Amino acid sequence: MDSDEHPVYHERRLSTTDVSSLGNTLLQASISARGSAQGEDQCHNVPARNTAGFRPPTEASTQEDSWPMGPPQEIPAQRHPAVPPRSPTPFGPPPEEATASSHRAATPMPPSPIPGRRRRARPPPMPEPPIKCPNWMAVSDFQGRRGDTDKAPPTPRAPAGRSDPKRGRGLLQAMKEADIKVIARTTDLTHDKVGAYQATMIDPWLLDQEVLKDSTAFLARVAVEDTLHNKQPRIQDVGDPEDIVDEVLMRYRVYMGLTLMDDVPGPHFTFVDPLLAINAGGMARQAMKLVRLFEAAANGERAKVEDQVISNEDVEDQKQEINCGDADSQGAGRQRLKRKDIIVCIPANTEGIKAARWLETQDIKTNLIFVSSLEHASLCIEAGATFITFNLKMLAKCEMEWAYAKSGSTQIAEIVDAQCRAAALDTIRIVAAYCHYNKVKTEVLVANTRLCDIQWLGDVKGVVLHDYQTQDAISENGWIRETSPAVCAVARAAKYPTTYVGQKGVKERYVKALPPRPQWLAGRMLFLGLDDIMKSFRELTDHMQALLENGLLKGLSVEELQQMYFPDITNQKAYEAQLEQAENEGHPTYVRNPGARTNHLGYRLYDINWDKPEKPVEQDGRLEADNELMSLSSE
């Protein structure tokens, strides 16, 4: 600024008196400027400034001798900016009302940037989203609007490798259109779920859970009663009731299967004892008994099935025939059950494949479970099995173990899990395309899968679902993808038929004839699968044996009950004598505990002092107690 506009004081310093005189001068100028605005303040109910305490400067304060460095220069009043009047608006006067005295309001200065910092540019404005037409609005509703709306929008193309998604329909409906059967692995067949199933399946785990429920436990009790009526066990058979327990377990499977078939008309999948997995003849014999029990129970009869001697040599000899009856003649009196409706599940090991191969010649359908690879599946197909089942979760676990064994655990577990699950899905798709391309009768089933994986299983013939999965499949949207060309190319390139079963005059090796990787996968898959179902089957056996013992004790007298526990008493006395001898010798000795059933009633009857109840005697078809009661009533 120029020196004439703003005087600069130099060569001397202002004193306290100078500052006071300058302040009084500025205050007088401010009061004169506000004089015109007092009326406006009163209109707005603003009280005027109180100037009663203002004291004007005296003459003594302006004398020349009071200024040691001389009086200050006279400052023109118009050179100093006056205080602008109060604006009626909170944001100051409008631009046209700004005066020359309001220098800052008239010419606002831009804010100075901070040195050393670059100003960030503003981002461009976001484009507005396009307006989407609702699904319920037709193209004709937009006729006459801006733009060319005479033509209908093009139909969206389906993604590559998929069928028409048809969003909004349920996954269960998509499976029905793709001819994929839903197999119920549950006994909770409510009204809203019965129509969703085309077949039923039971396994050891399911039966072990159902035997503890009140709604299905009566089937186990009926199986025990029918077995006791059929077997007529003696006292010496009670101590070792393995044969009787096997009969009870088979009847329990049959009654549970018939109950499920009453609600779901279609095939039923049952199973053989997994403890017989290394005995081909035992599995074939039990499968024959199961089919006969189904046929007899469907006719309302108490079947008395006699054991047939089926050895491993008979199973290996495919020309050997066992008299199991004519299926047509036996099914003449049945209206709801046919032999083809019963499918027996057998492990896909060497002995199981032999048993399935022999049972197929006897018109009994089989389902080989725990299949692991294309080579393993081709071996089961050559054996003539009607169904083969892949356990998706277990197969993915085997693939992960194989990947870790080859490459080590250097990768992330989640990535390896996803890759192995994808490899398991590819294996199932290739096997399904392999069966479809070569037109074999064997059908591929998938168990223990997730709903999100079903869309990739377009060529399989059935999926095993739990009750909660079925409920989700009804409400969840989905579709079934078409088989990719790469999967079809692998299926066409696979050899058919193979020579894993063996040719005439050559020793059959079955699983041992597979290549190294499929052979390792088959062994690991069978180990995990059999170990799982064996644990559940042992627990089921314990529950059924307890029910059988309770049923046997009902018809026993006190003497028979004591005689049943005589071996336990003998072993316990010998055990106590050995312990006493070891204590008398003064040095501890290991004595094996025989595990006597000391807490059972039959054992405790030897130590009580009560009088033994007499066995009631019948007279003229009535008990003696009844005769006494009638005589008392007559008196």
C-alpha cells in the first residue's frame, strides 16, 4: 500500500497515551457511523449501544508537553475504514449494498494455499445409473416416448455351457426337468416333502438315530418279537446271541424299508452288514435273505428264512445258481412290492464286486458304494452293477490327501480344498458322461453333496439328500448346467470295455489291476467309508442287543435266569480269589478282569436272601391264583 493511505510511524515508539488517544478517535468515528443505523436496530428489536460511560479526552491529555517525542500526526477520519452497519441478514449485506468503506466485503481475497502442498483436484461427478425397466412392464408401455421404442429389446443369450437358467424356479424343479431322481435319506417324510422324492435309502447311521426315537422305535420292538417267535431261542443261545441279533437287525431294516415305501412309491436302497465286507459269500447270503424278508413281509407273513450255504467259490462261479424262487411267481400275490424295487448296497471292494456280480445273475439289483475314480467305476460297470454311488465329500478328502502326499502342505488349505472338490466333481461328471456315451445300464448316484454342487451334475441319475437339504432345494433358485465339451472328450477317449475284471482263463484281480493312482484312491476311499459305517453299525448292534435281552428276560423263570448268568458268576469268583492270593503274597500281580455282568438281575439273584417265588401251576387252563380269587369272590 501507499504511504499516504496508511501512515507508517517510525523513528519513535508509541506510548500508552498515544494508544489511548488513537482508540478514542476510532471509537468516535464508529459512533458517528452507527448513528444512522440505530433506528434500524430498534426496528429489529436490537438495543442501541450504551455510550453513557464514554469519557471524552481532556485538554491535559492533548497538551504538547505530555508527548515526549512530539504530538502524533493528525489522521484524517475518512482514511480509516468505518465499522460497517449491522446487516439485517446473518450473512452480511448483499453485494450491491457494499460500500467503499467495506473493503473486505467488496473484494474478497482467495485463500492462500499452504506452501509445499498440492491442491487435490475434485473427482469428476459420478454418472447416473441407467433406469431399468421393471419385469412387469411391457415394451408397449414405452410407446411414444423419447427414443426409438418400436422394436422390442433383444432376448438375452444364455451363458456358455449352461441351459436356460429360468430364474425364479426352484432347484428341485430343475432337477426334475433334468431327469435327476431325488433319493430320501431320512424318515421325516412330511406331506410337503413326499412329492419331492422318487426313492428312499437307509444306512447304519440313519437306523442308529431312528432306534432312539419314539416315532420309529416300535419297529425295533416288532423286529425283536418276530425274531423270538421265529428262532425260539434256548437258554444256551442267550449267552451268545450273535445269530439272533443278526436276524433282528435284518428284520429291522426290512420293516423300516417297508414303512418308507408306503409313503414314497419307488425303489428302496438297503444295505448288508459292513462287517462282512471281506466275505463275498456272506454278503451274497445276507442279500438273499433280505430280499426274501422283504417279499414275505410285503405279503403280511412272518417269514421264516432258512440259511442257505453260499461259499466264496459259488460266488466266483457265475454258473452256480441258488434256488431263490421265481421273481414272477413270487410277485404274483404282491401289488406294491417287486424284486426290482429292492436295491442292496455293497462296498465296492474286490469281495463286494464279486458278490454284486453274482447277485446280478440272480435278478437282485445291487448298488456298489464308495467308488473313487473312472477306472474304479469302469470295473464296477463290467461287474454288471445296476448303480454306483460316489460320496462327494469323502472323495474330495481323498483327493486332498493325494495332493498333500505329492506336493506337500505348502499351499493354503482353503485353496487346496476348493481344487480337490473341483477335481472330485470332474471325476463324477466324467463317469456320468462315460456311462451315457457308451450306453451302459449302470446309473451314477451322488451322496453327501452340497446343493451348490448339484448344478454341475447334469448327467447323473440320482442325488441322495437329507430332509433339510430337500427343504432348501424347494425354495432355492437354481438350474442344471450342460456337460462341457472337455468332459465329453475325456469320456469318449476312455477305454471301453476294460480288462480289469479279467478275461477267460486269466486270474481275476479286480481292484489290484487298477493303475497306481486309482488303486490308491480306491483303497483310501474304502477305508474311510467302511470305518465310518462300521462305527454306526456297532452302535446299532448294541442298541438292538439290549432290546433283545429285555425281550428274552420276559419269558424266563428265576432258575433259568440264574442259569444264564452262571458263567459270569464262575469267572467273577475266580477273579476275586486271584486278587486275594496276590494280596496275601505281599506283592502286586496283574490279574485280568473277566468283565462279568455283576450289575444284572440274574447275577444278583445269587446273593439275595429272599425266598424264590414259586412258578404258577395251571389247573384246567387257569392259574392257581385265579382259582383262589374266584373262590374268594364267590364267598
